[in-house]
Amino acid sequence: MKKIGIGIIGCGCIARDAHIPAFISHADECEIKYFCDTSLEKAKKCAEDFGCGTAVSDWRSVLTDKYVDAVSICVPNFMHREISVAAMHAGKHVLCEKPAAACYAEALEMQRVQHETGLVLNIGVVTRFHESVGKVRALIASGALGDVYHVFVSFRSFRCIPGIGGQFTTKALSGGGVLIDWGVHRIDQVMYLVGDPEPLRVSAAIFGCLGRDIPNYHYRKMWSEETRNPGGTYDVEESCTALLRTSGPVITLMGAWAQNIDEDEQFIDIMGTKGGVRLTYCGGYKLYTEKDGEFVTETFEPGDSNMFEAEIADFLRCVRSGERSRAGIDSAVKTSLILQGAYDSAEAGREVSLADYPRL
């Protein structure tokens, strides 16, 4: 069996910690041909550390190699559309990190090019491959919860704005703050759990209060390649709230990179007419229901399965077979629509109808 040639574009944390090890774990099926980063030193370090591939600094050179069948795009959000579209036009399959793009119009263009070329375009909505998510989705589909009418999502932390003053807090590079960074996973996960309903209307508010004064921002932890850049930019939200109406359940969101409540909440509550589930983000879940006239709680804790390895296995299978994926652009573009609607609602100060946005 011919190995699938892979180009890694972007050699930051998500590539080094997740994508690259997952591709290497499937070394019988694929081979990393290139590590590409605008910092050639980062690319060279990957080639050295992982013992394979050629280091380059121009992503266009990766797309001209006939031995590259697919690319894994792990660059800042504002570059997702350009590289994904160019890769598909060059005949390469694409796995692009979440969100699909920095705005809905760009995600829609990516979807259009995927439909035109017929190539694989999967988005890195990796929680769709988590064991607990699969089990809760099966519970809902079986009718164990009855009619699911409301989903409440909390993704809140005390003080952990990532790389304040850098790409995470610069809207021109990221497209937004906590909503597009953390919220994208939670929205996509809920949509998958409840069968990808049609998003109808959204009302949202966003807040960028605690990080504006970068030099005096106090924090307990901060992740990303950057730490605090006192002279950098902070023009995104660190907290948000939204009410989303769909053709299925109502979805309520509360999210915060930073809040003045010293608690960490990362869960999804799914309310049905027969029972409910609290699903911990990337963890286990509890099912609350009745049996024989008694209230019952059932607990599930996931095993050691690696959702990134499952995501990569799915991508490689799609490349070989042309199958559609649960992580394909047709599902991910709905999340981009919801995010765009939420930002537009926050700016306008009113509910917006998602039916007014263009579709393919």
C-alpha cells in the first residue's frame, strides 16, 4: 500500500503536540514529507525531533511537490482560507485546524472549493472523536433522554487569556477571542451531539474588559508560545454569552478566558424530557434519569483512547476512500455561521436571523 505523503504547514504547539505525533502513530499508512513554518528554525526543529521530513519556510513549495497528497494546516486563523483553497486547487487533501476560518465568508469559500474539487476538507473539530462524546450522542439518538429541548454550555476559567498581546488577542489574526477559540469546540460538539440541527437565530454579547490594560493584567496561568506582550494588541473578547435557537434544542453559552470568579467550569448540560447528561469537556459524563420509580445516576469515565489519533485515522481513511467525515467542512461551516451570527449580534446589540446569511 502506497503511503500518503503529508505536509505539515505550521509548526507551533498544536502541530507539535497533537497533529505530528498522531500522523507518526499511523506511520504504516502515511509519511511526513515536509515541516513548514515561517520560522525555518521551528520547521528544522520538528524535522530533527521527529526524525523525518524536510524543513521549509514557504508553504507554496509544499503544494508543488507531487509526492505530497495531503496537508495538515496548523497556522493562525487568518491564514486558513488562503492555504486551504490553494492546497485544494493544487490537488491536495486538507485537514485544517479549527475554526474553519476567521469569518463565515471565508469558511463558505472553503466549502465551495471543496465541492468544486471533490477533495477532502476536514476541520480540526477533534472532540467529535472523543469517546464520551460518541457515547452521549448515541444515548441521545437512542431516545434515552427523550426530547432534548435545551443545552447549556459553560467554558469559563479564572485568568488564563492565552498569549495576551499576541496572535490570540489580535482580531486581525484570530478573528476573535474566547468565542472563536474555545467556543468553536463547544458549539461544534453540541451540534454533533444533537444531530447537526439547522441554526436559526442567535442573540449574543461579548466583553473585552479584563485584558485591555495588558501591562497590568494579572494572571495565574497563561498558555501558548507567547506570554505577555506589553506593547501588543488586545481587541478581542475574553468573555461571552449567547442564546442560539436551532431547528432542534435551544443552546445557551457562557464562556470566559478570564473572569473574576475563581472557578473553572468546562461542561455541557443536556436536558431532555426523560433524562439529562452533564458531559465534562474532554472527560466523562453523568446520566441522570429514572428507573422503576427511582432516581438513578450513571457515571462514565473514558479510557485512554487518543482523540487526535482517531481524528487523523479518520482523515487518512477519507483521503484513501473519498468518504465524507463527521469533521467535514459541510458540518463545520454551520459552526462558522453561528460564530459569525454571534459576533454580528453582539455588535448590533440585537438578535440576528441566520437565515439572512448566504449558503451554498
